[in-house]
Amino acid sequence: MGSKYTKRYTEEFKRDAIALVDSSGKTVTTVARELGISSKSLRGWCRRARADRCEGAPGELTTAEREELKRLRRQNTEQAKTIEVLRKVAVFFAEESDR
């Protein structure tokens, strides 16, 4: 079972770790073990870096696209809430005008 604590790494550390994988010719697992980090984390960082360089799998989102999608989903949620409030207000005033 996993730990409740998630360690955060700086962007500089991530860039350096990715550069080490790219330049050393070592496997992701070997580099991760040397750095004392999870190979799953390092593999994810490398995958995102490749996508940002347009070298990723077809259809894989870049970091900028991922951030924009997150922003648009948040905006969509806010607009849905606004629409629901306006719908309730319209129903309220329609009932009031019938009286």
C-alpha cells in the first residue's frame, strides 16, 4: 500500500533527471535508482518531456495543452453552475408572475 506522503520535486530536478536519462544511455529504472526516486515518476516526466518536444505518441497532449484543457474544464464547470442558478431564478420569477 502506498504512502500518504507525496514527495514534490523541483522543475530543475526533473529537467536534470530527464537530461541524465537522455544523455547517459542508461535505462529510466537505473537512473531512477541512482537518484533515489520512483522509476514510475521519472518515466512520466520523460514521457511528458517527449510530448512537449513533439516526439510523443500521436494524440498525446503537451504540457501547455494539458493546462489549457484543465482551465477550460474549470471554466465549463463554473458556467454550468451559473446556468443552473439562472434557470432557478427564471423558474422563480415565472412562478411569481403567474400569481
